[in-house]
Amino acid sequence: MPKITVLPHPEICPEGAVIDDAPQGTSICRILLDNGIEIEHACELSCACTTCHVVVRQGFDSLEEASDNEEDYLDRAWGLEANSRLSCQAILADEDLTIEIPKYTINHAKENH
């Protein structure tokens, strides 16, 4: 099973994290949430916002291509990079990933999920 390395984020994951044995075929967002990393997800993982935006620093090519809908939402994300994905749409394959959660989102009010 692949692992996901989460780079440090000042609020969500200050010391970073390593998730060993992450289940393939599961969204990055679901894996993070299931492992106590409270990434924002205002639309409840339905690809209707950008609050779960992540930058994939390693393993990007192992992910399936983003849908047109995801690309449209990514265009609105803060800190967009060429290797950005919405974590609710990026499904873990068989390769290890290193991700960075951007410091900011476009969400003005946290939902406290």
C-alpha cells in the first residue's frame, strides 16, 4: 500500500504527517480526514468548491487526470500550481505521494467539520 506524506501546515498539521498503508482507490481528502488531518472540505467532497485544494509535490503522475469540472474549480483556488489537485477528486493509485496543503483557501468561514 502506498503512503502519503503531508508537509507541515501551520494550523492543520503543524508537524506534518506520514500516513502509511493508505488505501488505494480512495480520495486523498478522505484519507486525510480518516487519519485526523482536518483539511477543509466545505462541499462535503462533491467537487463544488476549492477548500480541499492540495499541491502534489511527489507522485503527481500516478493520479488520474483531473476532470473538466475539477479543472474549472481549480482555476479559483488560492496558490494554484501546475501540480494542484482538489483532494476530494484525486484518487490514490499505487505510488507514494507527498502533498502540501496551501496556507489559505477561498473559504472565508470555516465549517468546523
